[in-house]
Amino acid sequence: MDSPSRSSVIIVGAGVSGISAAKVLAENGIEDFMILEASDRIGGRIRKESFGGVSVELGAGWIAGVGGEKSNPAWELANKSGLRTCFSDYSNARYNIYDTSGKIIPRKLANELYKKAVDSAKEKMDSEIRSLRSQESNNRGCGGGDVSRVTEPPLEDPVSTPRTPFEHALDFLLHDFEMAEVEPISTFVDFGEREFLVADERGYEHLLYKMAEEFLFTSEGKILDSRLQLNKVVRELQHSRNGVTVTTEDGCVYEANYLILSVSIGVLQSDLISFRPSLPRWKMEAIKTCEVMVYTKIFLKFPHKFWPCGPGKEFFMYAHERRGYYTFWQHMENAFPASNILVVTLTNGESKRVEAQSDEETLKEAMGVLRNMFGPNIPNATDILVPRWYYNRFQCGSYSNYPIISNNQLVHNIKAPVGRIFFTGEHTSEQFSGYVHGGYLAGIDTSKALLEEIRKERKTENQNHLLEPLLALTGSLTLTQADAVSSLHKCDIPTQLYLSGKLSIPEAIL
């Protein structure tokens, strides 16, 4: 059996947070890292695939939050790499709602129902705030600190729930796409309210490759650096005060002083990775409390388009008695003219149901909905593409979702290190969870925290190293470290000795 591979830091996962974390380490002199990626590519939940003659984004597809006072880092990376994007405005979707007979709801009625839905959501939020404050007060009285207790919704919902197909459609639009209109979300407050769809043949993942080029060896657009290992599925993670040992599915063993774990929150909730010893209870409770959203974009290719195009027509909706049943549609003509591709987005329960069935059954259901909207004579789709994020054991869902009304302790516990294991990913971002830029910034923050820990450890090691000769000179085994430090100062030995690069500390991390 080969001897274990040894490095300073192991990074598990080569999504946006793993790549940004590695980049920060490299920039600060920590170059002996190892990135272990379970799949055959980098990017994580950023993934393109060729479909209908164009590159479509199976996962993250938008750069959300553009045009504000602050600059979105994902937007900066896109501009730097020349990524092609197009502006998306789904606010008009509420005026393009079809019923099962193909009729569009009148604009005036759509506005009235939408306002009612917004008011209902705000009222529900106010109720949850009152409930949260009451729970927090009870917890303080009982001396409790269980993060799962303060994020539960009230047992009884005083607000009327959607009942008609139109109300279901608007509720889906509001809560699954436009939550910013109910409660300001950091992404839109900080970076602006505009959103841009990635429409580039190189894919959204091109940003990660450009980032990787800055610190990994590449040739002709391919990463050839041995510090990136693909198809390495981490199954066991042993950790102690002395370091970490990782075992992959193919039997390889990797050792390091520290580990950055950038797998998704869904993977953390699964049994893919075994921790030895187990993670502490407070950590597991926080991980289990975070909700995992499933977001499925189904792509359909047609011989020709039969749907309306033009200003305000990019997005349209289907009102059905079952909430979320093939509700939200988008044509790809703005992004890829003459592509003749439609996309329908499903979430959560409907996503899981559709992911579990055959593509043929999904195509049959989708065509039934389209014929209800546009008539029986529309052509059959010539191809279908159904991503399966929920049943992908390397993802187990699409993104994290924290209750808008929740305490900060939940996120703090999820992101907090456990010994030499540091956690990162969009789910560790306090402000931008669920977004690409949230994952990017989380990777940076995690590496900075790790670098600070390395500084502290090396400072302690160098102090102990300088004390050894002094202890030997005393000829006494009873001299304490505190006495030795005091004697060290009396001898006027400058502390700069152990803070200089002469003691093998990379200057970049001092």
C-alpha cells in the first residue's frame, strides 16, 4: 500500500468556495495544499452542458445583484473574463399567467392578486417575528440555547393560504423567485436589484477556470496541476489535535495539518462522509436545522418556437391547482436567439418527484402543460434535459436556505471550525447564502481564518523552540514555561527572531 500523501492543507470540494479558498492560500505562501474533488470536473453546482446546440446552465445560471453602490464580486469576475450575459427581468411574469384553457389572467386582476400575496407574506413574516421573540424569551427563561428551537415557524398560520390556481402561481413566483420584494435580501440591498443570465458557450464555470489559472498549472484551458485530484470521493475524515487524515473511496489516504471542507450542506446532512470522531452535537444540530432547497431547471428543445416573444414575454407562468406544477417558464431566445429552447423550473417537492421519474414521463407531463397553454397543435419536443441535483450524492440539493426570521447563532455554528476542520461554502455565508458570490466570499473568509490559525500555531511553535536551549541551560526540570519566558525577556533575546522569515515562516502569511 502506498504511503499517505502529505500536505499542509486539504481542501475537499472544487466548487467556487473551494477554488477561492485555495487561491487565497496560494497568494499567502501556502502552496502545498491538495484539492480533492469527488466528480470529474471543477465547479460544484456551477455546471454547463451542451443541449440543443448551445451551452445551458444546469445549476447556478444568474449573477444576482448588479447595479448597486457596491460591486458584486461574481459580476467583477464575469467582466474580467469577458463572460457573455443578458439582463433578466421576471417581474413581468405575473402578467403572463395562463390558465388550463390557455387564457391569460387580466392585468388588473394579476396586480390585485399579487398585492394580496405580498401583503399576506408580510403579515406572515410579522407573525413569525412575534413567535420568534416569544420563543427566545422562553429560551432565556429556561437557560436554553438550542438553535433549532428558535427557527421553527409558528404552529398555526394565521394568514390565509393560497387556494386558487392563480394564487398558487403568484405564491410560487413570490416565494421562490421574488422574496426580495417581501424582505430586503443582502444580495440586492448591497449589490443592486438587477440580475443577469449567463449566456456564454464557455459556461458560468469559465470564471472558476480563470480563477484557477492564477495559482494552478494549466495548459490549453485544462488544469494539469497535481494538487487538484478529480474523482476523489472522500468517505472518511479522521481528525485530532495533531492533524487530519482523509480516506477516499478508491482507498487513497491523504494527511494534512488542516482541512477546509467545502462540500454542500446537503452532503453534510448525508452519510457520504464519516467523521472520526463524530462532529460535536452542537455542530450536527446546526447542520440538520438548515433547510436544503432543490431547484430543477428542465430544458426542452423544439423544432420551432410557438410561444410569444418580445419585450416582457421572456417569462410566463402556468396556473394549476397543484402549487409548483410546471409553473415557471422561460424561453431562451434572449440568451440564444433561434435556439427554440424552453426552460421550466421546479422546486423542492415537485423537483424531487420529477427527479425520481423517467425523462419520458416528465416530457409527457410538460407537453401536457404546454398544450393546455398554447393548444393541441404545438410540435412535440425533440429533446429533454433533466438535471438531478437532489439525487446526486455529491450535491444532495441545490442550495441552503435559512429562515429570514432566524438567529445568527445557527449560521455561526455551521461555519465554526471543529478542531483542525474549517467549514466553507455558500451555506456558511451570513449575508449571501444560496448565491455564487456567497460561496466565493465564504471561501476567502475561511482561508483568512485558517491563515490566522496557522500564524498563531507557528508563533507558539517558535516560542517553544527558543525556550528549549534556555530550559537546557538551567539544568532544572522544574523550571516552568512561565519562568522560562520571564528569563527569556531578562536575557533580552528579541522576539523578532521567531517572527522573521529566517525560521521558515513564509513572509506572505506574517
